[in-house]
Amino acid sequence: MSNTKQKILDVALNLFSKNGFSVVSIRDICGQIQIKESSIYYHFKNKQAIFDELINIFEKKSEDMMKKLEESLTLNIDFNNNSFKNICDIYFNQYLMDDFCNKILRLLSIEQLNNDEIQKKYEFWLFEKPLNFQKKVFSKLINLQVIKNNDSEYLAIKYYSPIFYYTERWLLSGTLTDYKKEKFCLNAYKHIHSFFKELDI
Amino acid sequence: MSNTKQKILDVALNLFSKNGFSVVSIRDICGQIQIKESSIYYHFKNKQAIFDELINIFEKKSEDMMKKLEESLTLNIDFNNNSFKNICDIYFNQYLMDDFCNKILRLLSIEQLNNDEIQKKYEFWLFEKPLNFQKKVFSKLINLQVIKNNDSEYLAIKYYSPIFYYTERWLLSGTLTDYKKEKFCLNAYKHIHSFFKELDI
Amino acid sequence: MSNTKQKILDVALNLFSKNGFSVVSIRDICGQIQIKESSIYYHFKNKQAIFDELINIFEKKSEDMMKKLEESLTLNIDFNNNSFKNICDIYFNQYLMDDFCNKILRLLSIEQLNNDEIQKKYEFWLFEKPLNFQKKVFSKLINLQVIKNNDSEYLAIKYYSPIFYYTERWLLSGTLTDYKKEKFCLNAYKHIHSFFKELDI
Amino acid sequence: MSNTKQKILDVALNLFSKNGFSVVSIRDICGQIQIKESSIYYHFKNKQAIFDELINIFEKKSEDMMKKLEESLTLNIDFNNNSFKNICDIYFNQYLMDDFCNKILRLLSIEQLNNDEIQKKYEFWLFEKPLNFQKKVFSKLINLQVIKNNDSEYLAIKYYSPIFYYTERWLLSGTLTDYKKEKFCLNAYKHIHSFFKELDI
DNA sequence: AATGAATGAGTTTTCATTCAT
DNA sequence: AATGAATGAAAACTCATTCAT
């Protein structure tokens, strides 16, 4: 990918994630990378194409990340606190707090409101997929008889919803700062700790 | 408030909550209520004033609702399941699922990303206030010795975060439908039920 | 019709008939009537709407003219040279050489090449309708036994095609000048004269 | 002439003759021959140069054709129906219905309206030259005493104008199809037949 | 209370062209 | 012989707003 094209994607995502797709003008994007407005059309067919490419990159990245998580699930025979920390590290650092993904998630949360296709991706990547993955994790723990409780769905929501709350509160609202990232990690890990203590594994 | 002014507010909120403030044009609003663009300026100083008035109405409504909730907290000496249901009913029906408030919450979730003032209101009404209220509830229950557990903050997050997850998933994403409202209630009340069962009150 | 709207139509037709629809810019039109480009959109939805309105006006005008001609055909019981001159006067002065219609005919001749709908109108108003009308005229003359020859179609083409040639040569090519109008009339009336001499009415 | 250059000319004429010079973009042309826009400037100085070259080729072709016609006029001492058919065949097939010339004639009919130079060529090749040639033909026939009538100009217009009408109607309007070509030939030859029958040669 | 008419600034996009490679 | 990258100028159109009526 050419230098200019990459710059366009970067700047566009930056602006889209703050203001929403329609509000950002080609002028805004070009202004930040010092090219003329007409030049952008050499690299992208139109404004929509920039958006589409960003979403494509995101989905590839997220799918890769999810594959990694699911592999780590099948590989770990003796599931312990460490495996869990590993999973969290990937999910937090390579997804929720990753610069690119974080911005896309913000963008999705704006665009989902009046775009059915985006609404589906938003629903999938923020609600369905993470909850489902946790369900799988707890199913495995139940099968391995690490946990007595056998309602994997209920465990998943109990485990994931505070993380989701902290995600929305600290990672997906306002401007993302290091302070907020710390706040998120602190709260999230505290919750995970308490959760496993209660489960008594 | 004149009929036309009310119509403008209604239609504006409808559109703002779907597309965001900047994307909606005066033309869009006027088109739906069959008045000319210039007429809108008889009722509002400018586009921003429509937005501001909507936010003001919301805050008054929300404060009233919160007062009601907090009163119900001080009045009920013998706190029981019923008091809880009452609180939920108010919070769910007169706030989260109320047509006006629901749309404002959607609007806030868009605008908070690049508007610091709105970001504060969003943070307050979606994260801080509800969590704090729950903390108070549990503090009271602890004081009344209904509950042994004494970490009101932890209880609050355990109680509120699934409701928040369901709120975001079913009430604040995509288009709000009766099906989604039911889905939300079902999940939320199931969670509340399990929560109190576990607490063993 | 407001003054400005009429001016827009006038100037637009002027330019369209010289350069073709697509070549003329909104800027060109507005420049000539001293209004800003954005103002034109108060009077017309878009550029196409200007074109469409012009065509509508033309068709109404042409239909009116044709009705007049056909009435003059049914009214005149004793058909003579004078009736013919009357018909020609209407057709030449109120149609071919009329400022508005002449420009529309030029416009049609450009646009017909890549616009099927316009091609149909062009075909109708320049080829089919006039030839058909002449056929009717000669049919009547045959019925009235003013003419012995009984092939009204052949007579029509013999009568109309030189007029068509002169129309295209003097009225619809280059810039229309008084010199060319005279040239057209001279040639056309000479042809008509010779034609009726040969027919021996 | 290089393959690519020829392709550019072909495609350009195709598009120009449908939409007019200004409407067709370099992008349109290049799109159809799968080269990049910048490549076209290796073969032509600019867009205008493509147009100019097309006109040059046309004039050379037309002059050659006319020379052929005029030769056939001087060679045939005993002028008969056959000589006439020969002339028509050349004029119809190698000119009016020839793919290249037909498209140029369409292009001229668009461009003549706002381009004086083109207007002259249009006037010359569609009105003056053919009429003049016919005048010469009839002058010869008068000299050879094949015809008694001695107004060669009037004979020329009587002979040529129906052909011109059919040319404009069937060959130069809308899209050129085999059906229209047949229609033209049918009508044109019928006219020629009747014309000579009436002349009684 | 509403509107007809206008506008400056801005929107996305297209266009012919250039130039280094 | 062709192209990647860029651009100034212009295209059609939108927008929030103004102001006289």
C-alpha cells in the first residue's frame, strides 16, 4: 500500500471515529496530510470507499484476533488463571485498546444507528462474538469439571458485562487517554480477580 | 409551547438520534413537518438552539425521574423485592425505554465523541449516575442489614453492568422495536431475579 | 412565473441550444443573469429540471400550433393558394423561425443523439408530424378533387423535403440571422410556388 | 499509425458522435481501451488534437469520394440509369452509411452549433457540396440533351432534398441500425425511381 | 406565524493535463 | 510506449442563515 493511501486511511479513521463518516469532509482529510482534494480520488474511488476499506481491514484484524483466542482455548489442556490472563491480554491490548480497532469500534457505534449493514457488524463484534466466546470458555471449564456451576450463558454475562461496562465507559467514550486505559485495566482486572475468587477455582 | 415548535423538536430529535446532529439538515427537519426552512427561525435562533433545548428537556426529565427514584429509596423503610421492582419499572419505562429519553441517549452516544460538554452529560447519565444510585441502594440494604456483603460498589457493578449490557444491546443499537424491548425486559428481569436469588434476600 | 425563473429559462435555452445541455454549466447560466449559483436551486430542483421545463413548454406550444393548423384545414371548405399561404405563415413564423421553438429544435437535434426520449420527440416534431400533416392536406385536396394525382404520401415528401432541407440549412445550422431567415423564406416560397405551378391547381 | 493511436481515434469518434466533443472525457475514452489517462498524451498533444485528426481524416476521405464521383461524371459519355445507380452506391455506401463518415456527420451536426469553423465544414459537406454535385449532374444531362428541363438548380433540389430528408431521418438520428439503413435505402431508391420516371428519361 | 428569494461558504466529485519514471 | 501520482479549476449541488414581506 502506497504511503499516501496509508496516510489517507489513518487520518480518515481518526476523523471518522471522532465525528462520524458524513461529518468528515474530504477537505478535512486532505488538509491533514497536505494533499489536494482531487488527489484523494487517485487512491480511492470515493469517500465511501475509504470507509469500506477501513471496515475490511478491521474485520480481517478482528477475525485473526478471534482465531488466536480460539486456538489458545483448544491448545490449553490444563486451563488456569494464566490462560485466562493470556486471553485477556490479547483481547484488551490487541483489540479494545489497540489504536486502530478502538477507533473502528467508536466509528461503528456512531454509524450503526442509521446503517443496517454496520449495525450487524456492531452487534456482532461488540455483543454477540465476545459473549459467545466467553460462553465457550465456560463450557470448556464445565466440561473439564473445573467449575461446578453449569450455566455457561449466565456465567458469560456475569463475566463479560462488567468488562463491557468498563469498555464503554473508559475506552469508547470521550477521548481515549492513557489515564482512561489504566482506569479500564484496573477495573477490569479487579473484576476478573473477584470473579474467579467467587467461582473458587 | 406552540404546536409547530413541538413538532420541530419531535422531528429534530427523531432525525438527530438516527444520524447525528451535523448530518441532519434544517431542510430534513422542515421537509417532515411541511414548513419552509425559513420558518424554523421564527421558533429557534438557529440549529444549535434546537439541540440545546432537547438536551435541557432531557435533563429536567431525568432529574425528575432520579428524584422519584431517590424518594422511593428514602420512603421505603422495609425494603423488599417489590420496592426493587418499582424502581426498575420507573427506570426502565420512564427512562431507558421512554421514546424521548431513549432517543436522547442515542443522540448523546453519538455526540459525546467530539463534544466535551456532551461527553460529561453522557458519562453522567449512562455510567456515573445509575451506578451511584445502585451503590446507594446497596448501602441502604447493608445498613438495614438485609445484606451481609458489605462492598456496595462491587454489588452495584455486578447488579448494573448486565442491565447496561442489555440496554446497549437491545435499547440503544439499531432501530428500537417492540421485539427488542421485550428481549431487554426478559433478559434484565431474569438477571435481577438471579441476582437476588444469589444474594439470598 | 417569477421574473428570475423566466430569466433562467431564457438564458438556459439560449446556451443549451448553442452548446448542448451537458456543456452548459449552472455558472454559465447564472453569470448571465447576475444571480449566484446557489440561487438557481430555489427555482429549479436541479439542472435537468430546467431542461425538462423547457421541453414541456415547447411541446405545449407545438401542440397548440398544430391544433391551429389542423383547424384551419377543417374550416377551409374551398381550399386555395391563400389557405396554403396561411398554413405556411403559421408553420414558418410561429414555429420554425419563432425564437423559442427554433432554439428548442436545435437543442433537440443535439440531445437526440444520446437520449432516447428526446430522440422520439425529435423524430416526431421534425419528421413525422410535419410530413403527416402534409399528407392530410394532400388527402383533402385529393378528396376535394382539386388534385388528380392520388398518392398523398409521395406528394407530401415532394412538398415537404425541400422545406426541410432549407430549414436545416438556413434555420437550424450555425447562428440564426435575419439574412438566413430571408434566405429560407425566399427559397421555401419559391419551392412552394413552383410546386403548385407544376401541380397545376 | 500505431495500434493504440488507431484505437483512441475509433473510440473517441464513437463517443464524440454520440455525446459531443465536450461531454466525452479522456477518462471515457481510456476506459474503453484499457489504458491510463496519462498514456493518451503520448499519442496526442491534447483532447482537441484527437478531434482535429478525426476531422482531417474525414475531409481526406470525403474529398477522395467526391473525386471518384466527379470522375464517374466525366467518364460516362452515355449517361444512363446505371451511371446514376453507380453514383448513388458510392455516395450512400462509402459516405452516408459508412461507419466512419456517418459518425463524423453526426459529430459535425452537434459541433457546428457553436464552432464557426466546423459550421463551415458542416454546411459544405451536408448542403453545398451534394447539391452542387447534383446540379453538375443535371447540367450535364441538359447539355447532353437527355433532359429538356433546363433549370439544373431546381432539379437538383427536387432530387436531393428527399434524399437529405431520409438521410437526416434514418441515418443521422438516434442510433444507426441495420433496420434504419434498409429503411433509408428503400425510401431513397423509391424516390430516385419515381424521380426518373417523372423526368421520363 | 410563515414564506419567497437570495446567498456565501462548503460539499463531493470530475476533468484535462503534467511530469518523473 | 505506458503509467503512478498529483493538481488547479471547475462541475452540480447543499447548507444554515438572513431579511423583507
